[in-house]
Amino acid sequence: MKVQAPKYALKFLRWFCRKDYLEEIEGDLIELFELQSAESPAAAKRKFTWSVVRYFRPEFIKLFPSQNSKFIIMQQHNLKITYRTFLRYKSSFLINLFGLATGLTCAILIFLWVNDELSTDKFHEHDAQLYHVMLNHEEDGGIRTDTSSPGLLAEALEEEVPEIKMAVEDSDPLWFGENFSLSDGEKFHKASGKFAGDGYFEMYSFPMKYGQADHALKDKKSVVISESLATRLFGSSKDALNKSLEWKLLHFTSQATVTGVFKNLPTNSTQQFDFVLPFSLFKDILGDGLHWGNYNTYTSVLVTPGTNINQLNQKLADFIKNKNQGSNVSPMLVKFSDLYLYGQFENGQQAGGRIMYVRLFSVIGLFVLIIASINFMNLSTARASRRLKEIGVKKSLGAGRKTLIAQYLTEALVMAFLALIFAIAFTYALLPQFNQITGKVLTLTLSPTFIGGLIGIVIFTGLLAGSYPALYLSGFKPINILKGHFRGSATEAWTRKGLVVFQFVLSIVMVVSVLIVYKQINFALTKNIGYDRNGVILVPMEGKATENIESYLTRLGEVPGVEHVSASSHTFTQNGSFTTGVSWPGKTEGTIIKFEQSRAYYDIQQTLGFEMAEGRSFSNQYGDETSKIIFNEAAIEAMGLEDPIGKKVNLWGEEKEIIGVMKNFNYSSLHSKVEPMLFHFKTDFLPNILIKLNTKNPRNVLSNLREWYKINNPGYNFDYTFLDTAYEAQYKAEERVSLLARYFAGVAIVISCLGLFALAAFTAERRQKEIGVRKILGASHFTIVRLLSADFTKMVLLAIVIGLPVSYVMANFWLQNFAYHINLEWWYFAISGAAALVIAWLTVSFQTIKAAQTNPSASLKEE
Amino acid sequence: MKEPSLGEFEELVLLMVAALHDEAYGVSILENLETKLDKRVNISAIHVALKRMEEKGFVQSRFGGITNDRGGRRKKFYIITAFGKKMLDQQYALRTSLYQEIPKISFN
């Protein structure tokens, strides 16, 4: 049998090819095909199809005449009808436009935010090989994962592990807080600084503006500063290179020469700092603190390409244990750029983190967009059935189904594009506020891909919303429409109702979530955390203060309005440092307890206002207290000590006497439970001065202090942080999420209500005659309002029944993130449900009351 | 008006049309070219070249008679025009003169 040329390819060719070329091309192709199919039919078919595709080019494509030769005129007609419809039904047009534009705006804003979150830390050139060394601490009750590692680790890893191409150590600028300052010879400027190993700028892609990235930190006397810091210190970044400056950290100070100026760091970098000093200096500062049991450094590594990280992690598990007998830590490499979004660990496994918020908002964005599209769809169908007569007339005049579909789709697309234009304008207008809430620097750059994506979304929404009326309505028989035999089908009504229910389910879930997030944050901010942070300020120990702490603090305490002064190494707003190096009488071999530890000065109890369960705190009445220590109740319980006062414990090889037991207080945040804690008395290396102000007039006290600072600590600015504001700052992330979620939930409700409003108007209009007849037969206004509202009430009630359990599950899940959290009360849900119902009634009542008040003669006289 | 130009592939096709005189149509041109060039050529490329050259006036075409081959489709035969021939002559002259200007270089 003769092999036939591929049918579809031939069809395609005949469809597009110029008539005057077709015969020749087809003939040649078939001749070739017949020749080749003698050898291999399959190859010949492939070749034939490929050749046909190759002909699909302008020279061979015919001019396509439109089926309706007045194509452009038809389009003009469609646009004109669209325009007239918009004018005729202004309210539904505006509702549609506003709803869709708002929905799109939300989606765009969320998209920008999510995009920024996802791009964080991803810009490093070696991103794929850049890993952070985390440590898994095996402790009683599980594995705790921490970001810090011993300062000796980087060097050892680079030397001993072949898979690790490069390892660099650095420190966190937060550890030194406000204690770092730089001077150009005249004035000290505060700046946030870090120490980093020599390869730091090769490992992380922070490009240099002046100077070389390689070995910029080789010399102990070198410093690399940011462009903006250079401008601050020397007036211009251009000639900062090779200038010398003086840096100061507590009582450490030295000269350094600028060996590099790096470009200001991108905002989507989690590492933010103004200058970098060589890590060798940090080693000197650490002194004998530099050993395998002390975790005071960040270590990051570049692995060789193609390394299997799981295998490497297994191999490294005993790395530190081999160096340090009795160590309980295992290193674990985690991709650096993953730490931002997946920064939480459970039992040594990555367990989410910020990604939760990213997902949450993506879902919210999608929800809002869906709600807006549903509105659009509902209103289009509802409105379209008012235009049945138009369809009937058009069809009798010979309009084909395709023409009608085209008309409705045009209308929907025009609408969607209008909404997009508004949405872009809204986004521009709202972006500054949005940035303020999110604490980001987002910009709307209309890149081709972004615009392409938007247009894609808009076309999709437009087609989706327009398809139902277009396909459904265009299929009616004109004779039925014009005779008035038309009734909205049951499916149509059900679809519409279903969509409304869905909208309200989404809205209710959002309202409940917002309420619970808000409650939880409020709870965290007002919970009695066991000490009085009100009126306590934190001032860095710097300048003159470091020369003679004792007399400095005594004099500071004499400033009018200052009630108590103390000092510590803990900031009481973040987790500080911890130790496992405590032994006590009766300690069993191998017990490991993590103690949050802080150096502390006299009067720490009075200043922070926590209570003592037993004994006393440090006081200068008793002279030198260096051999004394106080614990909190949690620590005493963990150690299992009875009658602890007077007992001796051993901290880092020094014997300490317990003089007091503090009641438990939340020294950091409510994200974590109260852990065992100890204060040990020291008179040096106390980076934070704590001052308790007279709360009656804190402003006066602050200005007194500022004056005092000018005289007693010249060259430094009086920079302070209130502990309570610092405490609140920890909830910044939640607060931002909460605020944003509130806005978006508001938007979702408004859009849902808009839809309901328009739908109510539509129903009222459709039932005009029924209402007229009922009124004539004696129905009261109230009966009619009730009749019209009943439908909507049922829908909202159904939405409540579905929405509340869903939101209960979600809320429970979210609250598990907090060690201390509110209990879910029934009334959170009751309020949300009731609110949804009331809002729905209010929205609908506007329309129903209007309908009930219409004079029946007006609605019945026609026809 | 701009002098019509002749692309490299077009020139090959034109030469083939001239060589096959009166027997030149899509498939025959293709097959002969493939043999001479010793590489695969797609038929669409031949057609593009032919159509362009017909527009420029280098070739003329006519339909052949209906046969039972090719599913009953007529062949379209091409012949070179005087203008096309002149173009080929010019190209040939140009190349030859340039070639003769090559100094005698020994590559050994």
C-alpha cells in the first residue's frame, strides 16, 4: 500500500499557504515524500512535517481575509457597545472596575514583597556553593541548632577537608551593638562593624568600589569600609583609600589603614555592616576564649562544585568531637541563602521559618485575586442576562455565535485592562506606605517580564470572567429570548451562589486569622514578663566609661532622675550568650544544661526590677563580689539543688558561691521559654550600661544625661535604647505581618461585599414584578426585606459553617510557633462569623430596602 | 531602484536552473544540488530562493502538464531569463578577475 503523506501537516500547509504557490509546493513535497518513503516511511513523514513547518514564513503565508469582511468595523462596534454598556450600568461597571483593580493591586504588592523575600541573599556569585556552618548541640531534651561555631573551625575545615575549597570566619555586627566607633582623628562616629577572615570578600559578592577584594583584610592594621561610611568619615569615598583611622570597641582600640571601599550593600542582603576589620584582631580580643568549646564565630565555607552535602555533613559530624573530648556539637552545613527563609531548626533539621510568611502572603494574594475575579464573573453573568434582548435581536439579524462570543470577550478584556491600568497607578501611589509597613525598599520596575506576567494574568482573568457569559448566553435560541420564554437556569444560579459562598469563606478565614494574630501580638507586648523594663535604658559602655567603670557608674548614678545604674553583658532583648560550663555539687557525669549567662554589675536587680525568690543580689555593701553568682529558679530546678544559698558551684574553673535565686523572668522574647540563667559578678567587659530612670519625667532625665555625657564622655553621642522599645522590636516581624494581613483582610471583605452588593441589586431588579405583586397583595416592607435577604443570609451562614473550622485549624497551627500563646476562645470565631453576617446584611439591606420601597405601579405598569 | 543582488545560495540555485535548462523544478534542483554540494538541503530553502529570484526577474516559471505522479499536482518549471544570465556572467567575470589577481603563492 502506498504510504500517505501526514494528513495534518498537509492540512496545515493548505490552510496557510498562498494559493498561487500551493500546487507547486505541495507537488514537490509529495514527490520528495514518495521518494523518501521508499526507504523509511517514518523518517519521510517526519521530514515532510518539518518541511511544512519550514514553509510557515511570511513569503508563503496567504493574506487571511476575515470571515466578516468588516472585521475592523465589527471591532469598533464591539468597543462602542462596551462603552455604552459601561455608561448604562455605571454602578456595576464601577464596582467591577474598583474590585478588580484593588484585587490586582494587592496581588502586585504581594508579588513585589514575595519576590524580594525570595531574592534575599541569592545574589552572591558563589551562591550554589556557599554554605554556613551550623552547630547541632545535643542537649538534654533534644538537639538545638545554632548559628555560631568555634573561632578555630574555619581554619581547620579548610586545611583538613578536601571538599571545602575555602572557609572564612566572621562575626555578627549585632554582637557589638553600639559599642563600635570609628574616628578620622577628630570625632568618633558610631558604625556597625564586624570582624572577618581574609577571604571574606572573595566568598561573598560585595563588590569593591576602590581597592582590591583579594586579601583586603590580610594585614592586621587594615580595615574595609562602606562607601557611605567613607563619605561620613572623609567627606568623599573617592580618596578614602589608604587613609588611616582609629577604631574603638569597649577598651580595645587601634589604628588601621583603609585597604578597600565596598559599594553600599544591597538591601536584600541579610548581612548589613559599615566596616570590616581583620579576624585576627578578634582572635586577639577573644584571647583564651578562643577554643573548641566556645561558640563565638560564624563560619562559612565554599564547597567544591558537585559536592554531595548530605555525605559531607555525615563526614563532618564528629569533626569537633574529635578535636575536643566531650564536646556535644556536630557541624552541619546549611546553604547560606536558605538561612533567611528557612532559619528555624527542629531536632537538627531545617523546619521552615520566614518562608511561612512568604507562603501565607502568596496565598492571601491569590485569595484576593480570586475573590476579585469571582466578583467580576458573577457580575458579568448577572449583567449579561439583562442583555438577553440585545442578544436576541443581534442573532435574528444574523450575528453568529462567534461574533457574540467575541463581543463578550472583548468587553471582559477591556474591563480587565482598564483595571490593570488603575492597579498600576494604585500600586505606585501605595508603594511608599507599603514600604514603610514592610520595612523594605521595593520599587515597581516595569520590566518586560513583569509586564508580560501582568498582561498574562489580566488576559487570564478577563477570559475566565468573560467566558461564562460569552459561551452560555450566546447559545440561546433567539426565538425563545424574544418571546420571553427565558428563565435563568438553576445551574447558573447555583454557580453564582457557590462562588459567593466561596468568597465569604475566604473572607471569614482571613478575618479570624487577623483577629488572632492581633491578639497574640498584644498578648506578647503586655504580658508580665517578670521584670520591669519600663523606663530602663541601655547605653553602650564606651569612651571614658571603659577607663574606670566603677567611678564612671557611680557618678552616672548621681545624675538627677537616675534611680539605679548597673551593667551587664546581656541586652535582655535578644538571647545573649550561653554556657554549659557549670558544675555543681551532685552533678552527674554527662549532664549538659545550657545556662543563659551574663556578666553583671552591682544593683542589677534594682535596675531591672526582677524579684528574688531567695537570698540577695549583687551589692557594693558586700565589697568585691567576683566570687558570687546568682541563678534563676529554672536553673536551680534544672540542677536539682536543694537549699541553694551558700552552695558553691564551679563556672569555667572558678569557684562561685550562690548568694541568691531570682524568680524566673523572660529575659529575651516570648518566642522562647524561660531557660536556666545565671548572673556572675564582673567589673570588666560589660558592654551594656543599664540605667533605670525616674519614670515621672523621663524626658528631663534624658536631657540631664545628655548634658552629663557631653562633659564626662566627650567625643561620644549619648545613644540610648529603651528596653521596652527594643523588646517590642522583636515582634516587628509579627507586627508587620499582622498589620499587612489586617489591610489585606479588609480589602478582601470590601471586595466580597462589593460583589454581594451588586448581586443584591441584580436580584432585586429581577424580582421587581414579584415584589410589586406581593406589595399589592399586602406584604409589608419588612416581609419583603426579609424575603430578599433570606437568600443571602443562607449563603453567608453556609460560608461561616465552612470557614470557621478551617480558620480554627490554621490559627492553632500558627500559635504553635510561640512558647507562650493565647488560648483560642470561642468568641473569636463568634465575632468573626457575626461580623461577616452583619456586614453582609448591611450591604444587602441597602438594596432590599430600596426594592421594598418602590411603588408597585412603577414595576407593574409595563408590559 | 537598487540593483537586484544575488545571494550565495540564490546563485547556486540560479546556476542549477541554468544548467538543468527546461527540466528545472523544485525536486530536480534539490536533488542535483544535494549531489553537487554533498549536503542536505531543505526544499523550502529552494522555494524561497526561487520565489525571490522570480520577483527579481532572474528566472521565469511555467506550469507543466498534469500527470499521475505527485498526487496529480503539476510541476512548476523554471528557466533562466536573459537578465539572470547577465547577472551570472557578471558574477563569474568578477570572481575570475579577482581570482587572477591572486599572486602566485606557494603553500608548500
